[in-house]
Amino acid sequence: MKILTHQLANGIRIIHHPSSSPVAHCGIMVNVGSRDERTDEQGISHFIEHALFKGTKKRKPFHILSRLEDVGGELNAYTTKEETWYYASFMKQYYYRSIELLGDIIFQSTFPKKELKKEKDVIMDEINSYLDSPSDAIFDEYEELVFKGHSLGRNILGNKKTLSSFNRKSVDEFMTSLYLTDQMTLSSVGDIDFKKLISYAEKHLGKITRRNEHSIRLPFNSYETFNLLVKKDLLQTHCILGNRAYSVHDPKAQTLILLSNLLGGPGMNSRLNLGIREKYGFTYAIESNYTTYADTGVWGIYFATEPQSVKKTIKLIHKELKKLRDKPMGPLQLKKAKQQLIGQLAIAQENNCNLMQSIAKSYQAFGKVESIQESNERIMAITSHEIQEVAKEIFNESCLSTLIYEPK
């Protein structure tokens, strides 16, 4: 994979992967998310993500939305616990228009009071919608319990109390302290001369004053197991069973990715899907999820089922986990698991918008982007002994926690 990089004088990094597609993608990743908020700021990263679409010194909200949509493009954004993304997809001849627009909303937004009030109402509805969806809410509450007392456990959307307190001053203060140029990456996948891309970035991003006084994130190191049953107005029971896991920098992270994919990845032939859905019909969907953060991670198995099937399903899950702890994988099983993961990753990279984001995340975390060949070699080098050791550590019954939403 060809990767080109550059850094502007103010610290903003540029990373580009050439593509012959007529459609291009570029975005600005800010290394700031909900874990960087104070308790009284909970939800402000997500609020800012919305607020940046509400007017700049030269554009009203309608003009921001229309600037790319008038030529068939798309402008979007999202917030995670460790980063905020503003990105665009467009025909390749509109690179200049897209980078200018991204620079305008991030650095020239005015946050009109009337627009901020409207956006608070929109996010209030978003919070209510999320609370009405147990399959979404349970993941957030699970991480809140895993990362209890730490900012990583906070809901990205915030809460109604903190949201109602936000104003132009609080937005300005947060952005001034954390939207720093050396914590920004302009990422691109498309058909453009790299020198031209740099010149566009210089014009619309390079004049921003350099600031690099980034605060240090507090590490998480105090996981305690829990078993919590919550009664809710539901028809089904929802459950997550899991553990704290490895950070993105841990050498064992790749092994757990492989193991989690084998156990309950998107493939219909995952062990949990075959052993629980296909064999017994206890659940429509069961999945294993692993999320890495800069200094820690979280792993869990999620399923929804009828109340009378919960104990049976959990027992079957423990049976599968015990197999992986107690018995090394055979060479044929291991080879198939590796080939499946390699194929899934290759297919995912066919989506250039996803690729644009993944190369920026790799560049931010590791200072480089791993080639497909390097990634494949790393996966193929994983041994059955390494898989068993990770299974013993992460699937250790004494370290597992459970959160259950049960019908009243």
C-alpha cells in the first residue's frame, strides 16, 4: 500500500493513499474524544461535533450542508471516546472545495446561540432514542461498569444535565484547550497529486497558529468484576459477558482480535453462532466484540434471548470459552481462522472511506501504516500456544463480568 505523509509547520499531519477511483475521501481526525472531558463537560465533544455544522464566519448552516451536496458529495462527522472525525466523500475534482469546507467548519465556526439551542434539542432526542434501544444502551452501561470511576466509562452523548449547560463559552474553552494542531491529521484516499493536496492544506489549514500543549490522558488501571441484573420494560433479555482487555499497543491485541473473530465475529460460522444459534435456536444474533483504546481495552460477548433461555445460553458460552482455555487449536482450525480474518480485513479495505479513516488512526497510534502484506504476516505468525495463553487470561472465569437487562 502506497502511503504519502507530510507535516505542516503548525503540526497538522497529512497522510494520503493514492487511488484511481473517480470518488475521493478526505477527513480531519482530531485526537480528542469523550475520555478527555471533565465530569461537568460530559458530552461536549459530541456536542461540538454537531455545533461545527451550525455556521461559520462566512457560511450559514444551509450553505455548509449544500457546499458538497450541490455537487453530489457528502459531509459527515462522528465522535468516539478518543477521537472526533469530520470527513467528506466527493468526486475527485472537488478536493479543493472539500478541504476548504473542512477547514472552515473546524477553525471558523461561530456557534450562534439560536443554533446551539436547536442542536441541544436534537441531541436530547438522540439520547432518548438511545435509551429506548436496549441493544445500544447495554454496551454503554457495560463500559461504564468496566471503566467505573474513569472518563472512559462515560457515555459519548453525555447526559441531559451537562448538555443543557453548554454554551458558546464552554465550547470555545474546550476547543482552545484540546483542538490542538499537533493532535490533528488530514487523511485522504483519492486521485490527486500529493503536492497539490499539500498546497490545498497549506492554504486552508496551514495558517492556523500552532498549539501543542496537549494534556496527558489519565490511564485506567482499576478494573473490578461485577454481576448486575437490571429490570427494564422489555420483551427479551439482553446480556453482555466480558472482561477488561488489551490496549491498541499491546503485542497480544492482534491475537485477541483473531480469537474474538473466531468466537463471535461477523461470519455465520463463528463458534458461538454455530454452537448456540444454529444448534439450539436460543438467540437470533450473538457476537464477540473487542475494542482497543490507547491504554486499555474491553472485550465482551453480547446476545439477546427469551428470559427462559438466558441461563442455558450463558452456560453454553462458558463451555466454548473453556474449550479455548483448555485445548490448543489444531493446525487446520488455526489456518482457517487466520484466512477468514485476513479475507475480512481485505474486503473492509475495499471501502475507501473506511480506509481513509483507518490509515489516519494507525498513523496517530503508531506513527506508520502497516501494509496489507505486513498485517497478513503478523496474523499468520500467531501460534496456537499464543491463542491459548490469551484465552486463559481474558476468558478466565474469575475475571469475567456480566450485565443483564431482564424484562420486568
